[in-house]
Amino acid sequence: MRTLGIAFNLLTILPLPASKAWQAGDSGRAAGWYSFVGLCLGGIVAALVSLLGLYFSQTVTAAISLAAWIALTGGLHLDGLADCFDGMFHASNPERRLQIMRDPHVGSFGAIGLVLVLLVKFSALASLPHTRAVGAILLAASLARWCVTLAGTQPLARPDGMGADFAMGLKKSSLFLGALMPAALGIWLGIAGGLAIAFGLLVIFVILYLARKNLGGVTGDVFGMIVEIVEVGTLLMVGLRW
């Protein structure tokens, strides 16, 4: 249960206790719980969407729910997303790109990427059919965090930082155990769920390719980018109108 507390403390602001002090590699050892943490996070957001939908328009409901979604994660993944847009697409060599990503200030590429992703995510939430909204949010939050586990098996761009700590403790069993939750949700959602999972895998393939090409491997910021883009892609796929 210690690793469950670590997973919640790392991925959310929810105060679950961890029985021992943080040790090197703990973020990777907790990876088997990541998709479950995503399910719990998605459950809170989905419940909020259902409740607010009784009293407000879809636009207002989406705006408040997105704000809650961001608050529950402490903006952790959005920070990584902005850093990746700033550094990964800079016209320079991998070493310089990694230096840019370490800079705590947000540049123009980071700001533009952040705004665009949040705008699409808000629009996706606002346009979700009522019958699919709960399933879409649950799958988005769970699948995105499992994708981080998959990304953790890739070469590292630098020997330190969050990515290195994650890779140090990651076990192959976590990859398979973590996949059970999004797989079950995908089956529940039927064709829409299958499309969302397929699209999520495509997204992670593209991001990992760009990370290896432009950075030399993955970092903790790349993990954050994967979470945000996969979440957006899942909402879009489940919300497709047939």
C-alpha cells in the first residue's frame, strides 16, 4: 500500500499517506498504480461533470470541470507540456533543448502550446455527449497515466531527474498490471473506446519518436506532455459523432 500512497502523492494533490520516506526509484515502483490513480482522478471529475450538468450549461460545466481537473493534479503535467513545447521544438541541438526545458520560465512556444491544448481539451469536454461523458473522462485519465509507464521503458535523455528516477524503479509487471484498467474501460465503451486507445498509442509513438530524435530520449517533462496529449486525444475520440 506504500506504493499506492506514493502514486497518489506524485500524480495528484490528494493527501494519501506513504508509510516511509521517499527512496530513489519510488516513482517507478509505484507505476502499477498509475492507471488506478487516473481512474480515481477521472471519477472525481466525472462526478463533478454529472453534478454540474444538472444546473449549468455544457460550456460552464466543462470550464469548471477542467479547472478542477488541473487543480487535482497540481498542474504537474501542464508544466511538463509547456517545457516540452519550449525545448523539444527549438531549432538547436539536444543539449541546448534540454537546457531550455530546465528553465523555469515559460517561453512563447510553451505558452502557445499550453493555450492550444487547454482550448482543445475544454472544447472536447464541452462537446461530449451525455451518454459518453463519464466513460470518456475515466478512460482519458486512466489511459494517459498508463502511457507514462510505457514511456518509462524508453532511453533516457539525461541520467538524472524525474525520468531517471522513474526508470530506476520501473518493473515490466507494472506495465501489464496497469494496462488492465484502461483495457476494461475501452471494452466498456465499445468501438469508441477502442478508437481512443488506438489513438492514444499513436500519440505516444509520435511523442516518443520526437523525444528520441530531438532530445536523445525521454524526461519527466515528456511524461507530462504524454499525459496531456493522450487525455485530449481520448476525449476527442470518444466524443466523435457517428
